[in-house]
Amino acid sequence: LETPFVVKLHNFAPLAAVQPAFRFDHPASEKSLERYCALEFPVAVDCTVHGLAGYFESELYDGVMISINPATFSTGMFSWFPLFLPFSRPVFVAAGSSLAVRLWRRREGDRVWYEWAVVGPD
């Protein structure tokens, strides 16, 4: 289960607002394109969370955007799908608390991969 999947989401419930995780600028002015972020998702209802959905937005040029983020979805983006990051074990989150996660984009030579971990609720 430590593998991300590109999926068309069907039976799911968005439990919190989408948050930005990583930003990349082209051309890259930095040597390492590794990234790290810590995110907290406030949850309003008791729920069991099985993973995260990852979306992208891209500014191609001077305000011209493409996006699969549900809030800014580009019409006609029917062949691009979210990245699903499954948890190794489902996580119960009580109403009024937050799901805390850490995300990494790692790189070694030509290899690139993503890592993720749930750090809360405790």
C-alpha cells in the first residue's frame, strides 16, 4: 500500500479543503527539486480516512492555467486524474479534530518518488 495511484475518484467524501503542498518553477533555479511540507486538515465529522487525494494546478503562461483541483477545474481535463496516496492503515478522525500529515518529494539521480506519513490525531 505504499504506492501512490493515479485514479478517477468515485466513492469518496471530501473531508477538508484542498491545500497546496509543493510548488515548482520552470526553469528550475535550484539544484534539488526535493520538497517537504506539513499539512493539517480540520475535520467536521467523525470519519475513517483511507488516504489523501492529490491534485495539481499549473500556470502555463501569464495567467493561463490548467487544473484538476475541483475548485479550479479546467473544462476538458478528462484525461488527467488525481493522485491517491493510500494510508497503510485507515485512520479514525473525530469531529472537531485535525488530520496531520507530512509529505516528501524525494530525488536521487534520475529517480523521483513521494513519501507520506500520518502524524495526527494522536
